[in-house]
Amino acid sequence: MTFECRQCGSCCMHLGDYIVIGQQTGPFEFEGCCVSTGMIFPARIDEDKRDLFMDRSWIDLHPSACPFLRPRGERIVCTIHETSPSQCKAFRCVILQVLSADGTVIGKVTGTLALHSSDPGLRDAWGGMERLIARHPEDAEARIQPYLEEKGYRCA
């Protein structure tokens, strides 16, 4: 299943310490830096998001957010999506954590609706969920937590 970003902004709300804007190199072009790796990258504001980027009211209220993040209606969007750094392009959010009876995280479900776990019981139970996802892709995400809870797992 292909990853589809919900544009909730959760993944980028604390990236202001890791992604910074260096110098401006053109009207809507910047030198960005991934602080954790020291990687410099060219950042160009997407043409359809330039008006969003120019409005600093939201980002001024959220100084820990990635400096390229902005709201668009109910969604939070990346204004440099086309030129975002590779670490951003590769990221897949975790939409659900699966907990054991004692509260230990034993699995994570990503935005691709894939389970990541080494727990054999959970992986076995997940096989039934994969069949549900295949039969009902339109509401598969809403079915995951009830399904896992029915199997005795806690979700967060």
C-alpha cells in the first residue's frame, strides 16, 4: 500500500531545531541545513505555496516547528515539498503503537498501514488485519485499533 501523508504536521512540529534556514539565495530560494547531519540542501518554496510561506503568523506561534511548515486550511503542509531533504522524503509516520499487557511497545503501524514488530504473536495476529486491509482499503485505518484490541493488544 502506498504511503499517503495526512498532512497533520505532527512529524515536523519539532524539527525547528534540526532543519534551519540559512541564507536566502533567491526570491523563494534558500540554503537549508539539516543540523543533525550538517547537510546543506537547496530549498525552493513550491510555487503553489509561496503565499503560505510569506505569512509568518503561524510559524511565529510555533517556533519549534520546521521553518518551512505552514497551515493550509485544516492541513499542515511542507512549503518545500518538491525540494525537501532526503530525510524528509523517506520519513513515514507512525499512526499507532501496539502495547503488550505491561505497556511495553511491541509494534508500530506506519502510515503505509504496515506493521513493524518482532513479536511473533502480534505478527501472527496481523495476518488477519492484512486481509481486512485488502478487502476494505477505504476504512482500513479505522479498523486497525478495534481489531488489535479484540486480539488482546492495547493501542496508543
